[in-house]
Amino acid sequence: MTYEELLTEMALANERIIVMTAENRALVRNLPGILGKRFIDTGITEQTMIGASAGLALRGRIPVVHALAAFLTMRAFEFVRTDLGIANLPVKLSGFIPGLLSDGNGPTHQAIEDISIMRGIPNVTVFAPADEDDLVKMLPQIWQSKQPAYTRINTRKTGYEHAPFTMGKAEVITEGNDVTILTYGLLFEQALIAAEILKGEGLSVGLVNMRSLKPVDEQAILKASTQSNLVVTLEDHFLTGGLYSIVAEVLLKHQTTANVLPIALNEKWFRPALLPDVLQHEGFTGKQIAERILGYKTTYHQPQILTPEFSE
């Protein structure tokens, strides 16, 4: 099932669902003819769309709104915070081409701080599916929740069949004693490759699809930090405010520590190109990830405090 098929099915079954877009119809091209007046295109006016969605939510509707992730989270930030977060309204934000998925787009169109700013708004929940299968398994619960939600939309097909989704729970793919990779979204594909390479080198490797970033699965993070000698946070997001920060917050909250290697965009935007070239240039291919982990100065037997190495 595709994103559009899922949204069509749910909207036809629930007349409270309203589909909105700020002139970004890539995910919902066929819905205007199906939903009629329940499909609203406000034009390139993300702030207006959020304000209107809040009004509809106050009238008992469930708006599912669409825009490029960079503009949905940054151009309309104050409206999301004030109209949705403060009021705790069940508007569902679908952010298109987040992170490295914006590949050929320059810095203005790169949503690589979206996780940080959206999770900072009280009441707003945050999700990042690994691929299309994960996406369609997660969205029904997200759309049925009573809170505002931001989802990084990822319609890539990986062939991996994900476990059923539970709000606030990570998907544990494998467990390992040497290293555990915590990741979300697009880079799940590359983490699978990296894990296989590391296993080929004789390491015991864990892999966790974090998928729900707010609420986050604290127990999955704590288990990885105690079970593995090294925890790797892998994300197509700025280092600040994303998964690396989430892990640090959880460890500090529980008064514990761990060896953590963050692989992220360290205070820089990525160079636009076709996605395979972006992954290669920025060091996010499965092979490069495995090499970073193997080259990290640690023993896989004795936990120790290490100095993080960031992606250049």
C-alpha cells in the first residue's frame, strides 16, 4: 500500500479527515477528485495552511497537511507552535523530502533541523519511518491520536518488512553486544548494509529503528547502552537536537553513560546531488558507516568514555 492509498482509504472511512496542501501535491495527486471539498490547496502559504488547519481542528476535523518538510517546519514554525502546540490540536503534519531525501535541493530546501525544532514544541509528537512499509504501518496510529504530529514522509521501498507499530516504541531489528546502531528514516537502508558488513568482520551487531522520536523509547536506548560496548547514533540531521541529543538526554535522565559514536551532519548543510552521490559524498553509505565504526578507537570488550568523532 502507498501513502496516497492509505490516506484515501482512511479519509473515505472517516469524513472528519481533511486533506490540505500548500501547493505540494506530489503525495496526493489523485485526492482532489476523490475527496472534493475535503481537499484544500491553500497555495504556497504554509502559515495560512497551518492556521486554517487549526480552525478546522477546532471544528472537530482531522487535517492531514502537506508541504516540503523545510517549509512546513521552519516557515510555519510559529504557527505550528502557537496554533497547534499550545492548543494541542490533532493536526497531522506530513513533511515531504526531509533530510537527505531532498538530495538535489540546496540549503534553503534541506530539512535537517526539523526533528530538533518540532520535538521542542510541547504536545507535538515526532515520527520518522524507515521506508514506505514502515510509513503505512505507522500512520494509522499517528493520524488517530489526539495530539498534533509531525512525520518525516519516506516513501522509498526497501523490501524490508517491518513489525507492527506501537506509539513510543522502537523496532528492534537485532541485538548485539559489540555495537548497536540506533537510526531512523532514510538511513535505515544504509544501517542494514553496515550491520551486515560488521557481522562479516565478526562483530555482534544490534540495529534499532527508532521510528518514534517523540515519544521516544527510553528503554530501547538504555538497553543498547548497557548491552553494547558501543552505541552509534546515525541520522540525516544536524548533530544538535536530533537522535544524538535524544540519547544524551535519556542517559543523563537515568544517571548513566555510554560509549556513543554520533554519525550526523555536523553544523553543515549537505552538497546537493542525486541521492546516491549525496550519500557517498557525505559519508552515509552502508560501507562508509561500517568503516567509521570499525575505525573508531574502542575495544569491544571494555566500556570506556570516548571522544566523539563527527561527520566532516
